[in-house]
Amino acid sequence: MNLPFKAYWDLLSQHIRPQKGRFSLLVTLLLTSIGLRIINPQVMRRFIDSALAGDALSALTMTALAFIGIAILQQVVSVSVTYLGENVAWTATNALRAELAEHALHLDMRFHNDHTPGELIERIDGDVTEMATFFSQFLIVLIGNSLLLVGILAALFREDWRVGLGFSVFALGAILVLNRFKDIAIPHQKARRQAEADLFGFIEEQLTGTEDIRSSGAVDFSIRELFRIQKDIFTHDRRSHFKRWIIENAMGLSMTTGTLLAVGSGYWLFTAGVITIGTVYLFIHYINLLEEPLWAMTHEIQSFQAIGACVERLTEFRKVQSSMQEGNIAALPANPPGLSFEQVSFSYNGSDPVLSDLSFQLKPGAVLGLLGRTGSGKTTLARLVFRLHDPLSGKVLLHNADLRSLQLAVLRNKVAIVTQDVQLFRASVRDNLTFFDRSIPDERILHTLRELELLDWLNTLPNGLDTELDSGGRSLSAGEGQLLAFARVFLRDPGLVILDEASSRLDPATEQRLERAIDKLLRNRTAIIIAHRLGTVHRADEIMILESGRMQEYGDRRQLAADPTSRFYQLLQTGLEEVLA
Ligand SMILES: Nc1ncnc2c1ncn2[C@@H]1O[C@H](COP(=O)(O)OP(=O)(O)OP(=O)(O)O)[C@@H](O)[C@H]1O
Ligand SMILES: [Mg+2]
């Protein structure tokens, strides 16, 4: 067995170190609990021996009380060990969870494209929980029980070296025998679980296809198949029970052998006058105490094998580096930025081009209307400006600085994206608008909401700004969602906004509210509007039409609109909504 202790420790040590005090207490209590378990039978021996020797009642009572006292103390210490063990483990692994979650949030979008949320949850929660279990199991079950085993054997050696030796041989033999049997049930348990999964899969398939099955007269076939799978489950279940029975009996047999050994050697040494009856009792008690360590050392070890894979996955995940390195420019001018693309090409997977050789310059304060069919790369262009991805070749410049030379925080402060679907969090309206930035005063929030004509909406909420919103925003209309997204932008006050307009149609009243809000949003800002509606397009100073990631047309909106040979002119004639919707 190859336990990756070093890798495990590398992952957890920095989170255990802050709990040094509690960790030491845990180790101390663990040792105390083991000590008490070994000492208590000795007290009982004294009790038996003094009773047989006819000692005074008061002395006997004292010994009995000591026995009870130690037993209670030992229980209390045991409980504390379990409590502290879980506590230290969960505190450390929660810190690890936080560390990994933060790590995941800082990884680039390429990583997130390749790894599903489910996989990340499994890594950050599933594998880490495994780490916590391992910690408490390992420390308490395996180390604790190994020490208990050694302690018992040492105590027996102290009584009589021959007994100590005999019991050591017995323990070693029992571990070997139990190890031989411990795995025999696993293949059947696995097969049983697989058969169960098959059954559920089969039932689901049959229920969804029930119409087809009936109409094609396949009912008999279905039922026969059902019987076959159930028979499979039964067979594996029976075998795995039988094998488990063998394991339990191997354990039982070992313990019986041990007891025989204790009784036999006790009898022999007692009749030889070497030991007292109390010591015979001690032997028998110690043998029973051995059962737990023996079981732990053979059975719990299995669960430790799974941890190897976990540790490996987590270590690898922690090593993943964002391909996106931060620049060091820490400040940009306060005025609206100019934006330029210089021969930018991009692809999500490295082979299929999504943007090809794009070059354009947008002056500070200008509005670019971005048009193109679905899949032409408009949203992708926006992502490059926000630096969710880096171009494969070429440069994106903001205020004449390559995005790669800026600190990400500086860039993200300067640029805001309003996407087609607004992501709301399960949090109050205030936190949803400010992104948990408590430094923004309520007056500013209310002022913004008034500007965006959202005060009426706010007044319908039971607790105003403190009302909790649903994640996913089911309680909001599409228009309100968009307006809330605008409010977020106003509160952050970026110099460049990218508006990825929803292509779905809104009712005229909402549309007008949105129009007025967009007017305010664009005031004194550079902007890219991914437009689906004529009303929005008319705001643009310049127009770019994308076609399969290439720039099909770029120019001043008025000039293009006046030029009958232009693509934009034709678009306006056929109707933007029809072509681009
Ligand atoms: N995360 C992604 N991973 C891989 N490919 C992507 C990803 N996002 C978009 N694509 C692909 O890149 C191309 C451009 O997509 P993009 O979303 O930029 O188009 P769009 O012009 O915004 O379309 P729409 O008008 O439908 O929003 C499409 O072929 C799309 O399938
Ligand atoms: Mg899009």
C-alpha cells in the first residue's frame, strides 16, 4: 500500500498549522484515552486480587470507585477526541475548500470551458470531504488503534515476557489471516451495485418508452429482462453476504483463539503460581480489547486506499496555473478610454477560428454598433475586451495599453459587460446591485434606481433594498432584469460598456424604458453595443458587421446608411430584426 502522505500533508498542513493548539490537545487526549483503556483492567485486577485476599471493604470500595471513575473519564476523553478530531479536520478542510474555490475562480475561461461545474464541485467538495474523513479516520482509527495494540502488548510483556511474546505472535497471525480475507466480498459488492444501477436504468428506459413497448408488443420481453436483472442482483447479493459471513467468522475465530490463548496461558501460569487470578482476568480483558485494533488494522486500511486518488487529483488541480498572467499597470486615466483591436484572431479550441484578423479603432466616447448573424463572434469579441480570454494572435488595446499589461482588477473596473442573461444571486437587492460592496451608500443606489425608473419596482418589494432575490431571477421580468444589470453598471461607473442586447422582443413600454436607460448608460462612455434592434443601432457612431468572425464591413454609421452599395444599407432595407434576430 502506497499512501501519499507527503502530498496529503502538503495539501493540509498550511490549514492545520493555525490550529496548532487544538491539534496538540487532540494528540494529548488521544494518548490519554489509550492510556486509560490500558490502565483500567489493571485496577480491576487489583480489585479481584484484594477481594480474594479478603481485604477490607473500604479498600475494595476505593478500587471499585477508581475503576468506575477511570471508565467514565475514558469515555469523556474518547468523545472529546472524536469531537476535536472532526473539528480540526473540518476546519482545515473548509479552509482548503475556500482555497480551492478561490483558485477555481481565478482560473481562466479556457479551464472552465474544459471542466464542467459538476467536476469542480466534485473536486472542491467531494474530494475535500474525503480528505476530512481520512484525517479523522487516520488519526483516530488507525494511529489510535496501532498505539493501543502496541500499548496492550507492552503491558502484557511487563506481566510476563512469554505471554507478551505469545500475544504478539497471535496479533501478527490474526492480522495476516484477516488481511487474507478482507477483500473477498468487494467484487460481489461492486457487481451488486452495478446490477442495481442496471435495474434503475432499465426501469427508467422502459417507463419512458412505455408507449413504444406496448404498441410493439414487447411487454413480455421487458418483463423477462426485468427478471434477468433482478436475478443478477440476487445472485451477487447472496454471494456478497456469504463472503461477508466468512470475514466475520474469521474475525470471530481469531478472537476465540485469542481467548483460548489467554485462558490457557493464564491457567498454566496461575497453577505454576506465577500470577494471580486477577492477572488471568487481565489477560482475558486485554484480548478482548485487541479486537478493535485488529479490525481497524485490516478493514479501515481499505478506505485509505481511495484517498490516494483524491490527493492526486487535488494536488494536480491546485497546480493548474491560469494561462492568463496579470500585467502591472495599476491605474488608467479617468476619462472614457479608446479601444483598438490590432489584427486579433481567436479560437476557443485552438483550431476552429472564431475571430480572424480583426482590426479597428474606437475613439474615446464613441459608440460601436456590432452586427452579425448568430454565431458570428459578437459575444466572443466582447469577452476579449473584458479579457475573459486572450487573443491567439494580435493585440487588444485600451487607452493605448495592451490588455495584457494591465492588472486584471484595473481592467475589470474600467470595462463592464451587460450580457443577454443577467445573473442574479440569492442575496438582497442591495448586494445584487453592489456585488457586496458595502462602501456604496444607499442614497447612491436609490438615486440610480430612480434614474432607471426602477423605484416603482422597488416599492413593490416587501423589504425594499433588503428584499432577498431568487438566484436565476425568476421573480423578475426580462426588462427588469436588464434594468437591474444597468444599475450595476451605473454603480461601478466604468469608462467602457459593452451591451450584449437580448434578441428576444420586449413589450413596447419596457422597450422604451430600456431605450431611455441606454441613453443614460452611454452618456460620457465609450461603448460597444451588440444590437438586434434598429432603435439601438441608430445610437451607434460606427458600425461593424461580423460574418463568421471576419469583419465584413466597418465604417461611420451615417456614411454607411447613405451608401446603397453597403451591407448596412441593405440590412436597413430588409429589416435588421428579420435578418439578425
Ligand atoms: N465557450 C465557448 N466554447 C467554445 N466555442 C464557443 C464558446 N462560445 C461560443 N463559441 C463558438 O464561437 C462562435 C461564436 O460565438 P459567439 O457566442 O461569439 O456568437 P454571437 O455572434 O455572440 O452569437 P449570438 O448572436 O447567437 O449571441 C460560435 O461558433 C460558437 O459556437
Ligand atoms: Mg452572443
